[in-house]
Amino acid sequence: MAEDSLKPGFVRDYVSGVAVKASPEEIEAVQVFAQRLVEDYGYPKAHLQTRPQYRVRKRPSDETKAYPVDIAVFTGSGRAEDDLYLVVECKKKNRKDGVAQLKLYLDMSPTELGVWFNGDEHVYLRKIHKRSGAREYQELPNIPRYGQHIEDIGLFKRKDLVPPSNLKAVFRDLRNHLAGITTGITRDETLAQEIINLLFCKILDEQETAPEDMVTFRAGVDEDAKDVKKRILGIFEKVKTAVYDDVFTKADTITLDAESVRYVVGELQKIGLNARVRTLEWGIFLSNLTAHKLFHMHLQGWGPATLDADDLYSTNLYSKAAFSQFHDERLDRLVEQGRSTMDKEKRLQIYREIARFQSEEATHLFLWQGMNLYGVAKRVTWTPRPDEYLKMYDASVR
């Protein structure tokens, strides 16, 4: 059945191909993580089961299985119970309930690996059987890729890093986790700067590591979080003093606590960013910009001459505009509505919707820019404009 033949309110399941209800849980978590297991971790799609859902017992003595698992991963395509390798729980929205549900699945199944993922953050768990018969749960920095052992987590050669299937979901996960548990940091701008600092460490490590060598930006299974942070701080010292000293100052540091650093590194360590920073002469940059041949990301400044939102959106987000590198039919319609609507309140609502889309889809990453400071001689009569335009015909000399 083709995509356009789906009933309203349904999506195509990534693994089975069947139509499933488009609940928030399904769209934001189940489908995202199923795709991640195949495209980022390398598990064959035939080893996954989503629909019909695999079920585990409520009690060890039960003959029938009652609890439905959102995603089950097996060691083979036969998907026998004894071959169950990993279970993924996506139904519970908060961390406490999700981890409790995941532990129940692990207790009632032969697998030792489990994931809770709600679309915003995750927990990776390992079930450990003690000699006494008791069970313990170890939180892992990540899960193994296909063909790896648990002990191999964090032991990545640079050649093994792969581009993520959904980088936006990864960053949303990191932001929401850090916002929820990080102590001493409450503002998004501060969290963003911390993640940017770590990304520079990640980029430099990839650039300076040979394909056959193990990366330094990593977090192992039994590695102490303090050791992970110490190693990352070593990379950051080189980032800010030897390579990107025009971006950072010597006083810059990574203030996230060790556990938070381990969380971020654990999630990013398997990803290959393969980022290169290039500076183009203005004429070449402008030619590539208008020909839509720029890189995946570029840096530019934009100051609307009319101080109207349309100046930014119709030139940088409207797909038919020369400077736009983005195409979305719904966004195009919103821009056209904003341009053709005269009612002030209606325009405001349209531009709010565009701004919300811009934030959710990360069409732009807004950077911090300092306000201009002016030094004016006492004999000059002139007041700086709040929009920072320098229109000196307003000035006079006494």
C-alpha cells in the first residue's frame, strides 16, 4: 500500500510496513528508535519485531504472554524466545515509570539488555545475575552495535563511526535529559554552550584520529564518569588553546557534572560527524548560496532592512527564494499567507507558527551576538538606534 493511501491518523511502521495509529508515542519514539537500531546500530530489520508486538509473561510460571513490548530485537531472523537480545520500552512518558516498566520486561524475559526511550530522553540498562540469585541493573552509556559485545561499547575506531539517521532526535534527547537532571544549569543558552563545547571536542577528535585508531571521545561500560570527563577535558584544552583559539578563550571550560558528560559522550560516541570548517571568499560564497550548492550548514548574518518578519522568512525559508536552502510545502504556504494577510493579529499568529516550525525543525541555529558599544565625543550630538543601524545624518557637531 502506498504512503498516500494511508488513512488519516496512521503511519507506516518502519519494521513491518503495516499501518499503525499515529500516536505521539509511535511517531516520536517507536518509529524513531526502530530506524535508529537499523540505520545507526546496524541490526538487520529481519531481527526486529514491532508489529505484531512481541509479548513477555507477567509471571515466570505463566504459559501465556501478556505484556506487549514496543520493539524486540533478536539474535536471528527466526525470532525465537531464547534468541531475544534486546527490548525497547516507549509507552511510559516519564523516566521513573519507564525504567520500572523496562525492569519488569527484563525480569520476565531471557534478555539482559533493555532500552527506555520516550522521544525526549533514554536509559540503557543491563540486567546482571548475582551468584546469590539476586538481580542488579547497570546503566550503560549506550548499547552494542550489531555484532558487538556489551564490553565493546565505547571501543570505537574512527572508521567505525557512522552518520546518524536522525541527528535532531539525538540533540533533543541530550537537551531534555540535561535540562531535567543537570545541577546548577537552568537556561537553554547555557546548556547549548555546554553541548557545543563537547561537539568541538568530538569534531577535533575525529579530525585527529586515524581511521584504524580508537577515538578518544568515548565512554566505556565500566568506566568511571570522572575518568570520562577528565579525558574530554584534555581534548577541550587542545580545542580552546591550539586549534579553535579564535572561538574560545583560555578561561572557557566544560561545567557539566561527570555523569552528564558521560551521558552526552555515550550518546555521541558512535556518531560520525565528519565536520570540516571551510572559509569561502564572499563572491564564491554568494554564488554557491544562490545556486543552492552550499554545504550542509553555513554561517551567515542577516539584518532585516524593514524590521518585518517577512524580510527573513521570504528570503531564507521560502523555497522559491534565491537564498533559501530549505524546502517544505507547509512552510511555503505559511510564508505566502504572511505576505498576503493585512490583518496584524493574523500575521502575528502566522509568524508565530513559522517560528515554532523553525525551532522544531532546526532550520537555523541562532548564535549569540553582543550588542554594539559606541564611543561618542562630547561635541557630537547623536543617539544610537536600538536596531544598530548607523545613520549618521541624524548626528550633528556642536
